[in-house]
Amino acid sequence: MGERETNYLSAEAEAALKCVSTATLTSQLLKRGFRNTFLGGLMPVRPELRMVGYAFTMRYIPMREDLDLVPEDNFTNLQRVAVESVGPKDVLVIDARGDLDAGTLGNILATRMQVRGAAGIVSDGGMRDAFEFADIELATYIGGVHAGRRGTRHHPADLNVPIGCAGVLVMPGDVMVGDPDGVVAIPRHVAEEVAHDALEQELLEAYLLKLIQGGSSIHGVYPPDEATLNAYRQAARNVSSS
Amino acid sequence: MGERETNYLSAEAEAALKCVSTATLTSQLLKRGFRNTFLGGLMPVRPELRMVGYAFTMRYIPMREDLDLVPEDNFTNLQRVAVESVGPKDVLVIDARGDLDAGTLGNILATRMQVRGAAGIVSDGGMRDAFEFADIELATYIGGVHAGRRGTRHHPADLNVPIGCAGVLVMPGDVMVGDPDGVVAIPRHVAEEVAHDALEQELLEAYLLKLIQGGSSIHGVYPPDEATLNAYRQAARNVSSS
Amino acid sequence: MGERETNYLSAEAEAALKCVSTATLTSQLLKRGFRNTFLGGLMPVRPELRMVGYAFTMRYIPMREDLDLVPEDNFTNLQRVAVESVGPKDVLVIDARGDLDAGTLGNILATRMQVRGAAGIVSDGGMRDAFEFADIELATYIGGVHAGRRGTRHHPADLNVPIGCAGVLVMPGDVMVGDPDGVVAIPRHVAEEVAHDALEQELLEAYLLKLIQGGSSIHGVYPPDEATLNAYRQAARNVSSS
Amino acid sequence: MGERETNYLSAEAEAALKCVSTATLTSQLLKRGFRNTFLGGLMPVRPELRMVGYAFTMRYIPMREDLDLVPEDNFTNLQRVAVESVGPKDVLVIDARGDLDAGTLGNILATRMQVRGAAGIVSDGGMRDAFEFADIELATYIGGVHAGRRGTRHHPADLNVPIGCAGVLVMPGDVMVGDPDGVVAIPRHVAEEVAHDALEQELLEAYLLKLIQGGSSIHGVYPPDEATLNAYRQAARNVSSS
Amino acid sequence: MGERETNYLSAEAEAALKCVSTATLTSQLLKRGFRNTFLGGLMPVRPELRMVGYAFTMRYIPMREDLDLVPEDNFTNLQRVAVESVGPKDVLVIDARGDLDAGTLGNILATRMQVRGAAGIVSDGGMRDAFEFADIELATYIGGVHAGRRGTRHHPADLNVPIGCAGVLVMPGDVMVGDPDGVVAIPRHVAEEVAHDALEQELLEAYLLKLIQGGSSIHGVYPPDEATLNAYRQAARNVSSS
Amino acid sequence: MGERETNYLSAEAEAALKCVSTATLTSQLLKRGFRNTFLGGLMPVRPELRMVGYAFTMRYIPMREDLDLVPEDNFTNLQRVAVESVGPKDVLVIDARGDLDAGTLGNILATRMQVRGAAGIVSDGGMRDAFEFADIELATYIGGVHAGRRGTRHHPADLNVPIGCAGVLVMPGDVMVGDPDGVVAIPRHVAEEVAHDALEQELLEAYLLKLIQGGSSIHGVYPPDEATLNAYRQAARNVSSS
């Protein structure tokens, strides 16, 4: 099991990440050279909840009968250890190899994580009892729905090691942000500035969107030319000074 | 066409299956050695309806122009024969090889099945007029939505033979149970006891979930140790005697 | 960039296409020998909106770093040119090779298209900001949701050339019709008569559905025999003369 | 188990099918309206052997533990029954749903079929002991190689019923022809004339290919115009009269 | 149809490309920022032939019955136009959307291209008569083997426009290089220097490989440190001065 | 990086595994309850070489630009560390998530492993320079061929931890056996007896195959009844006493 010491973002950065979209975040990450940061193909079980937290990773590999079709021991089964280890602001991120032919977690364990204050669950495998997650206040993103037990397909092999989830590298402690479109993994060392710049980008885009809605063409507006930027800065200054 | 003589479950078992989840049922089946009983990747058209019924199977194979791009005769086309054969408690289960490039049934035939009292439709292929199923009181689970006619992809080859549907073996007469997560096929010869034990499992799990929601860790609770089980039995006794 | 001169349907045909289903349209097209006209696997972002319009096609090919990871110029980037070219009744149809690993368009450009009066968007790739489309009054059908930028996967290569979208050939000017099931592409030269016959088919089927709902078997009704057809014509005549 | 009474082709037709290519046969079938007759994605284990025979079909469905992880009884297990039923000119065609995660047959049973005079094996699933087929004089086409036992994935459900194999409808008794490219299924009722016309087409094409090799453009040659056809007929006449 | 004016590489560059591997070329392209230049998943029909040429592109889209199930006219059917247009050093590159359910070309047309002096064929679709390509002296790379006619799946829509082939952007005139591993597309404007540097890299690697074969560890050797590089330069100088 | 202490099999067991087939081994493993031990979909680069060795595992996850598009350091890059760590009887088993869009190793590193005495390479990803492996005396099994560099898709994350490869759980030290069909992973703790029993099974099957080749039906022979077994034992005794 890997070591993990979470290094929290500033309160301002966490607040910014709660309101920007994953689309904006991928744009900011692309500016820094990261092309592949959106976990593709996941669906939100509770799309009305936003998620911001720090990756607590769990790695599944294919099951083997002598390891996984046996009674589960909460002290040695790493899935169970994980559930009793996640704490506030943690997002449990499960690498299930995109295998949708079994569940990777169920509603009782998820409830325990909610009680422990977890910030979310992300799995590129299936989820059992998915419809019962309506009663759990926990942002959850899954590859699909499957009622089968984990042990028929998956063996929990590791906690808090770097993993791939939905095609994206996730390090323990990476910042995981979710909105109704899905989930983005932000490398920890760029997260503070990405959060800041993403918020700035969204404020500008909100202004540009209003121009477009008002009938402007995209020329000079999207992307904005100097005149549009100046008008925006002027408008922003007026707001902040009012 | 295969022979089929449905052997109904007890009323108690049918009632139990109406309220337990498919996740619970796969757990019970796994205990009996059946690993692969959940029909993966299907979606409910009417998730608010629960389904319990007996499999009436229909097998599709790839179309051939001289058989399937011709006018349909209700007396020889096996799809039509099936629709006029299903009766109360029957679930029409269609093996469409997971091919989503055409519909496998439409709203008029589904309406006829509803009038005949059918308990549901399960298809691992596409469904035409899917949005019109909102008006049909029939639990329906499909692989996807496709407006194309069956004949462009599928030839109905058999009724009431063993089939594979969504990767699971389904015998005519198997017990088909659906909830918002999807569908499980219970081999007929174990269905009575599975229904009974599934209900017991869910009652216990409801109790355990309350403990978890109240702040218990999973240790000693999930799975429950002897003390937890005794407390549960005591609580259950009090209820039944009140 | 291809030439394109839209040849509009009659007002009657456009009206008919607004109320018939894509399932009915595929049946009418199959009668004329066209088997493959439904764009499979797309999902409506705004299922409550019906779409009728004329294809304005855009072709994407795989990205290349020197072309697509550079600032976008609204005058040379064909995606941007497209957005400022679509007009009323146009449906932007994007051939993204079914690649769901990036977005193909976002909410600001879509808003601009709405302001320009476009009739819809169809893409077999991903869509950014998909949840923000709830605020855009534009029928939109997509292959999936992905927050990543277009440039990480796609290069816009052509406008208004024949394309494949979701497995179907689409010519510029083809009639694109969408309902909650998805999208059908009607070759322009048969669209007028398809629209007419589809409406007739639906009127008849509404009558047949009522018979089925009232307890009729499908024999003699679906497909209808001469007696049923006569009864229908009589009923229809009474309505029109009343 | 279905009934099956093989209706052999003429000796001339069988001889013709032994020397024409599957590409030519799909062209002849397309002329008669059959678009989908080539079993895609199969590979020949013994590409140097040509195959002509009559389909003896076997249908596999997903395994179930109580049926398939038990000792095999040669009298009830349909796979074993099939092996002891095929006779001269029979091609065993296995519908394994394209599932490559187990073998569908092994070298001992294949050897028995060779001794019984079978004409070939076609499976859209995996094959065990594939490399040992080098010692078996039997044209064999498979979806892939897999050393796992059939019972871990497949249950033999039926013999001599219509099946789908590699996406193509195959009726018992259909004419199965294989060359190094793969396998084509010819509907029995058109096979005699298809065989005849395919041979004619190939003779003509051999002539055209010589012209192309000699430097002719394809204009007037491929497809041939009347002058080319006359030259061909003249050349062919000279041969037969010499 | 796009315009195309081939701008040939120097004789030295062409010669270099004939002997370096596609693996070396992708390394050189990656150094220049191009990550995605190898056409994945293709197989060589004639692995013993090396290919160097200039892309002549052809774009296929899904077929439509009124366009593609009609007799082929060599003057209007773009596939036929292409065959009679390719000349020496041309490589016909076909974008078939990775669809393997039909052939994209057959042996007679390929023979014509050979006679015209073409340098190769690359298709991400299927190939008819694949086994007959053994008789055609033409480097050919295909997605798979399929005996079915092009018209059942594909419509030739364009010549010499930018395309995607096997997931890679290919411009008309791009340099296509093939070895037994497959095909790489080199953007024309970097091809001269890539060819030069690739040859240098291979000469160095041949030296390093000998060291490794002789028992050196990779430390200091792969990648080479300054001492190893000096030794290599010395060895190379001795050779050239001898 | 995980710990790894290889516990070698007896010389008899290693010898047995060198001559039995992977098909026989999966049968023996299935008898012990292990259903999923064959690494599906791999192809041998050198099918004429048999492989027996002990798993040295390497885990790849998706690349990230700041980690993988940088110069490789032989002391920190785990792929390089692995190459300089494998020793005699080691099989390097790479978990590349089945991603075929880049190479996972090339010929120079493979050559170094050969010099170090490695027993083989197994990767469920692509292989660069695959055709150059003809010159390396090393049993190698790969998911496919791809000339692209590892860093464009993969980050080496771990050595000698449990992994999944081609859908099968592989523990460090598991016994990896390869034949022309592919590779089987034998859990270390059952490998000694599996090797023994597999050899016995093959000797018996060789006898049975001779009976089948001589014209016996499978009844009483495959599976063998008591009479056949007695005859076999008698024959075997004669051989050993001669």
C-alpha cells in the first residue's frame, strides 16, 4: 500500500474549483501541456452535486477464485480497508480497468464513506445498487451499472498508488473535480494556479456569452480581441468597485 | 419452436422478488455457484416499474434478404407468433446478439403484449419508438434505442429455446426479475429458495445500513459478527411480536 | 469547401416531418430501398425538442499538433467558419469518426448558432459543456459527453461535403429529422414524398393502436387487412366531413 | 435438435466451388440481392486447403455452472453428439457469439471429425490446440486462438437449427465454401446457379487480368465493354475447339 | 476532388527512408512534437516489401443504395478514377473509417495500379482477394481481409483531400513509409530532415545494439553517454576513412 | 516497487511444463477451480520457442506529459530498471491495459534482457520493432504491433506487484508457460502438481488420439472408460518395462 500525505489547496482554490466547469479545467490543463485529463465515458449518479476532493486511489486487477470467492475480511480486504480509511475531502478513485461486468462497490460501503465525510467516488467499473445512491449524499461517477458482486471480476490489489482510471493517470492526492459532464484529474502541482486561472476564464466567458446571446458574431469576441478584453476589464472594474 | 410449461413460484416467493434488489439476487445466486446471472448493459425504459415474471424466449439471428425484407405474416413470422402467445406473468426475452443497429420490437406490438397481461420485455438489441413506451405499462429493458426496422438486421429463428441474452444463459421458464439497475435471470430450480433468502438478506441489510448511517464502522457490522446478528434477531423478534 | 444550395421542402412536408417519428421515417425509407438511414447510438441533449432541418456538414479528421494545438483563427478554422455560416433551418452535422475522446463543440459556439437561427446540431463525437445546453434552445444530438477540447483529437477538414455520421451517409442539404429516439437522414430527392407518406402511415397506425389498446389481436389489424383499412377510411372520412 | 436432410449439389457445381474464390461468390450472391454472406473476421488454420461442404450447425449460448462445469457425457452433451454425427461433406459451423474467451473445440474431437470424413470446421469463437491442427487434414476457420475449455464460456444448446456465425445467417444444409480469405455461406436454393455463374465470372476475369497485366487501362476492360467481351468469347472458342 | 502537386524528396532522403524502420521514424517525429503518426492495427500483405511514396488519398463514406448498388462507371466512380490516376511513387491511402465488413479494393484494380508504377496501397478497411496479392509486386497494408464488395459498405466520396486513416491524419503528398511493422505518415514539410536524422539514429543504434549484444548493460549505452558517443564517432570515422 | 523472491519449481516440473500445451494446463487449472488463466488475444512473435519462467511484473498506466515526454533516465525510469533487473528464468510480464496504440518495449531493451538470460516477454500492449525480434532468441508474446514510443501512451508505475495482463491476474513469481497458442499463468502454489498432472494427462491423451486416428469413436475413449484406461496402463507398463 502506497504512502499518502494530502497537501490541501488554498480555500480560494477549492472554492474556485467548486464553481468552474470541467470543460474550463481541461482548457487550462491543455495550456500547460496536459492533453488527457478528463475521465471519459463516466456518468454521474448524482449530477446535481459538484465534487472537489483529493484522490485516494484503489487498484483492482482481475479476480482469482482462491482470493476473491472467499468471505471478506474487513482487516485484510483492501476494498474494506479503503472504506475505513478515506476521510474528509477524499475522493475514492477506483481503477477497474473499465470492466463493466460486475459492481465495484455497493450502497452500504458508500454510505459508510459518506458518514466518514468523503468527497466523492469515481469508478471506471460498474456500480451495484446504483439506484439506491439517490439516498446517499455523495458525488459518484461510474462507468456503468451492474448488480454483480465485485469478487466475480475484481481483486483489490493496492491502495494509494498511481493508477489509470477511465484512461487518465491519477496520482494519490491529485485534485478530482466533478460536474454534470464528468470528472477531471488535476495534477497536484499545477492545481492551485489552474483553479485560479479557470475562474478567471469563466468570468470572461460569461461576459462573452452574454455578447453572443445579444447577437454579436464570434469575430472579435470568441476568442476576444483587445477591444473586447478592454470592455470586459472595464465592466469587471465597475462591478468590483460598486 | 420449443415446448414450455411454466411452473409458477409460490405467491410468497413472487412477492419477495417484487421487493428485493437485483444486487441482492446476484449475491444469493453466487452463494449457489452461479456467477453470471445479471444481464449487463441493459437500461430500463420504465425504471419506476418492478418486474417479476417467467422467461418466454425469442431468438434472433442475422437477417437474410429473402426471409426478412418481405411482408410480415402474423401466422408464420415468429416475432408475431410470440406476441400473440405471451400471457400473464410472461416476460418476453429477446436474444438479439447485442446488436444495436436496428429495433427488435416497436410500440404497437408491445401494447398488444401489455393487453395480453405480459409481465415485461427484455431485449439485448435496440428498441424502436422507445420514447412512446412511456405510455405502455410494461417493464421494459433494452440494449439501446434504434428506430430502424427489425428486418434490416434480425431474423426471428426460434421461440422458447434456451438463449443467451446480454451474456447470460436464459432458459424458458427462468424467473426474470428487474429493478432500476437492470435484470437478473434466476434458474427456475433455485428460484424459490433464492427468493426466500434474498428477502432475509435484505431485511438484515436494512438493519445494518441503519447502523452504518448512525455512525458504526463496518467492523463487526458489514459483514455482521455474532453480536450484531443477535441484536438484529432481537430487534426483529420485537417487531414481529408487537 | 463544398458548394451548397439548399432546396427547401414544401411547408406541408416540413410540418409533417415535425410530427412523425423517426421510426416511421425509417419504414418509409426502407420501402424505397434505403436500409441505413438512422444515426445509431446518438442521444438527445434536449429530448423535448423536435428537429427538422437541412444538413450543413462538417468533417473532422484526426488532429495534428502543428494544425490544432495553435490559437484558433475565426477566419481560417473551418469549425469557426461553419458556426458563422449556418443559417435558419440549417442543421450542423459533424462527422467526428465516432471518436468520443474529446468534445466537438461547446456552449458558446452553440449559442451563436442558436442566435443565427440554426435548426439543430448532430455530432457523432463528444460534446463539451453538455449540461449547459439546457439553456440553449437548440435540438442537439451527440455521441457522448466529453469536456476535452476539440483540438486534442480533431481537425476540421471540410465543410459541406458528403460525410458519414454515426454510420450513415449524409449529403449537404439532406433532410435531418430528430425525435427523442434520435436522428434520421432523408436523402433530399425522396424527402417530399417520404414526409407525405409518413404522415399517412402515422394516422393509420394511431387508429390501429387504438384497436390494439381496445383488445384486438394483431391478426387482421397489424398489418391491417382490407376490412380494417376500410373501417379506417370510413372513420377518417367521417372526421373530415364533420 | 433440428432435422436435417442434405440435398447435395451436382458434381459440376461442387467442382466449380472448389476453384472459385470467396470474393467471386459474394459478387454472385450480391447480384441476387444477398449482401451479407461472408463470415467476417475468421482466419484459416490451414490456408492451403480449400473447403466445400454443407452446414451442420451447432449453437452455443453462455455457460451455466450446473450445466457446463460437470463431466461431459458423450450421449447428452450436444457438442459430443455433433462430433459423432457429422459425416462426409459436412462442415461443422459453430455459433459461439463471437466470444473468443475460450476454445470451442480441440484437436481430439477435430481428429475424430476428420476420420468421419468431415469437410471442415467453422467457428466464430476460439480454438484450443490450434497449433496442433497442422496435423489434421481438415479445413478449419476460427475467430481466434484460446487454450481455455469450452465449458468456462459456452453451453451447446442446439444442433442443426438456423444460426448466426460471424454475423451471417447459416441454415443447416447451406453450402459453405472456404478459401484463404475466409468463408462464404451460400443459401442452398441458389447455390447451383451461383456455382455455375461464379466459374464463368472467374474465367472471364482471368482473361481481363491478363489484359491489365499486359498494360491495358481499366477502361473498356474492367468492367468489359462489348468489344472486350467479343474478344474473350473468340479466345475462349479457340481454346475449346483446339 | 482536391488538387495535388507532389513535391518529391531528395534522392538521399528517399533512399534513407527505404532502409530505416517505422519505429525510428516515429521517434524522430515525436522529437518534433508529432505523437500520432503510426497507422495502428494494419497488417502487411507483403511484409518482405518496403514502401516509400507519396500519399494519394481516397475517402470512403457509408454506402447508400442508389449510389453504390449500381453498375460502376469508370469515369464517374471515384475509386476507378483513382486507380487510373495514381502514378509512380504514389501510395493510394484509403480512409474506410476502419470498417472491416467489406473489401475496399480487389486484385484486378491493384494489378492495374502496379502496372501504373504505384508505390503502395494503404487501407484501414478490408481487402478482397487478399491471398491473390501474393502475385502483385506492390507493398500493401490493410485493416483486415473481407471478400465482400466495396459497394455493400462504402461510397467513394473524394480524392486527394486530407483524410484520417487508421487514426492518423494524412495529407495528400505526405510521405508514406512502410516496413513489416506497418506504416507511418510523415508530414511533408518535415520529411526531408526526418529522413536524414532517422538514418543517423539507426546507424548509432546499430552500434549500440552490438554493444548490448556483446554484454554491455544499458547504463551509459542506451541512451548513450558522451563516452559512448565519442567511441561511436571514432568508429564511424575509421570506417569512412578506410 | 514490490518485493520478489522467486521460489523455483523442481527440475521435473520445469521439464514437464516445457513439453505440455497451454490447453492441457488450463484443464488442470480448471480442475482446481481456476477458470481464467489463459492470457487471451496475445500472439507469439517467435512461435517456435517454448517458454517456461517466473513472472517479473511491470505495471503501466496512462502517460502524463510531464512524466513521460522527458528524457529517459535508466536509474529512475522503472522500465529501464526492470530490464536491468530481470535475470535467468524471469519472464517480464507487462500490464499495458490492453492498449495497442503504442509500443511497450523495443528490440534493444529486449536484446539486453536476452543477454541477461531472461526466459521471455509477455505484454498485452503493442511491440515496437516487432519484426526485428526474429533475431532475438527470446520467447515473446504481444498484444499487437505498434511502432510508436512507449511514452506517448504509457507510464511505468510499478515493478513486481500483482497485475492484470490480458485479463488474467498475475502475481510476481507466478509460473508463466507459453506455446504457439499463447500464454498461461499458473499460480505458484499449485504449479508443482499442475505440472505433474498435466504431463500425465498429455501422455494419456496421446494414446487416446492414436485410438481416434485409428478409427475409434469417442464413446468409451474420450473421455476414456475403465476399459480404455486399463488398456492404456497396460501399454504404458509395457513401454516402461521394455
